[in-house]
Amino acid sequence: MSTGSRTQQKAGLHLLAGGIGAAVGQCLTCPLDVVQTRLQSTHLNFNNIANVNAIIGSTNGVIQVHRPIPAYFQILFGYMKHMCATEGFSSLFKGLSPSLFGIVPIKSIYFFCYTEAKNRFSQKKVFHKRPHFMHSMSAVVAQSIVGTVTNPVWYVKTKLQLNRTTSASIVRIVYNGYQKHGFKCFFRGLSATYVGVLESVIYFVIYEELKRLMKLNNRRTTGENFQPMNLVCATLLSKITATTVMYPHEVIRTRLRQDVKDDLGRLKYRNFMQALRTVAKEEGRYGVYGGFGTSLVRQLPYTVVIFLTYEGIVFLVDGD
């Protein structure tokens, strides 16, 4: 097989592996994604005792703001039950259609762009002694391309998940958004997405370094076996660190996509820094990290599924 054909085959493999992993992960964790989006918005706050009591039917006020993990899960799944009762079971999967429409090609393209960028950078001498910088630049390239192209998809998904009625549809949300704010509304939150590129940088630098330390090259010709548990550990440690450091950008991205007005009738959240200052001033660290617990509950298994599927397919198919 020629070098060109082999390169094309490997590119197709990374596209396929990334897409399959993303689809499986998104379907399994969609209900948590819906709750997380609402916690990031002004619609829901688990740190508000009145809100908590309304969700789980508690009136004794035992659960406080600094609640233990079991109580948090009680509220989390209590809210899912509340959604099913008031909005129907399908409400747990709001935004799944645009998510699948976006996430499968997005993750496919992401893994493709990351791998291609890493391969191209590896050919330059300046990166030979700076592998961390190479991984960082590869993540920046991949995330920036994907984030820009797909921002309209995530705008629609966020609007669907925040809508509490059963009449909301993709067509209606697109139409209303364009009528009220023009085409630019579909790129709300893009500044936060660019800030979020740093999360991918942190993740991949740690992930690649852990793979190197654990000798997880995943190539059958080396005689090594596939090591799923080591990959799970590498994925979890990388994701927890990256998400903890960069999580506020997700909250700000959600707020930028809301149509919340201030006392003067202007959009309350207008740009990244202004929105971050506003949320931090009015709601403190609980606002800036709204939905963080739910994010970890969703993102950790989601990321593990994606990367195990991706690395597993590459290991089985690619014998280089």
C-alpha cells in the first residue's frame, strides 16, 4: 500500500473512531447534560434552599449550601424525576438531536485535526524537544477550528435544554433567534469557547504525558496489550484537572446564550469578561462554578467512553 493511501486510511480511522465514541457517550449522558446546562443558567440553582425544597419536596431545610455528596445526588436525581413529571420523560433528552448532529462530526473532525496537527508539528525540529508545546498547539488548532464551525449547533442545543415547554423545536429556536437578534446570535458564546481552548490544551498535555509515562502507545506491533484501565486512569486524571481549572468558561458560555435583560433593558451578559465579572459579583463562586458537580458526573464517564472507544478502535485496526 502506498504512503499516500496509508495516510488517508489512518485519517479515516481517526474520523470513524472519534465519531463512534462521541455518539455512544452523548446518548448515555444526555440527561446529565440537560441538568448541567440548566444549572449553568439563571433557571436553576441547587445552592438555593428554596429551589432545593421545591425540587425534592423537602421542607425541613436540612440540606444546606455546603451539602455532602450523597445529598447532592439526591437533589440531582430528584430534579430529573421532577422534569419527567412536569415536562415528560423526553425532557431528559432535550437537545440530543443537535448534539448528535454536532458531536459526531465534531469529535470526528476534532480527533482528525488534533492527530494531523500533531503529525505535522512533529516533523518540525523545534518541537522535537518540546513535546508538551506540540500537544498544546495541536489542541489549540483542533479546538479553535471545531469551536468556530459548530458554535451555532451548541447555541440551538442550549436554547432547547433551557426551554421548559414541549413546543420548542429546532426550527422555532432558529427562527426566533434570527428574528430577534440576526445571524450573529448563533455565534453567542464564541469568546467563551475560545477561552475553553485552554481546557483542551491542559487535558491533552496531561493525557499525552500520562500515556508516555505509562507507555500506552497502543500499537500491536510493539507486542504490548491494550491497557484499558491505565487509559481510564489517564483520562480521569486529565479531565478532572482540566475541568476544575477551566470550568467557569462553560457557565459564561451558557449565560451569553441567554436572553436575560438588565434594568436598562440591555442584554445582561454581553461579552466574556463582563459576564464573568457580573456572575462573580452577584453569585460568587457558586455561580461561577454552577453545575460543576453535575459536569463531573457527566463528563467523566462521557470522556472515558469516548477515549476508550477511540483508542480501542485505533489499537484494533492500526497495526503500525
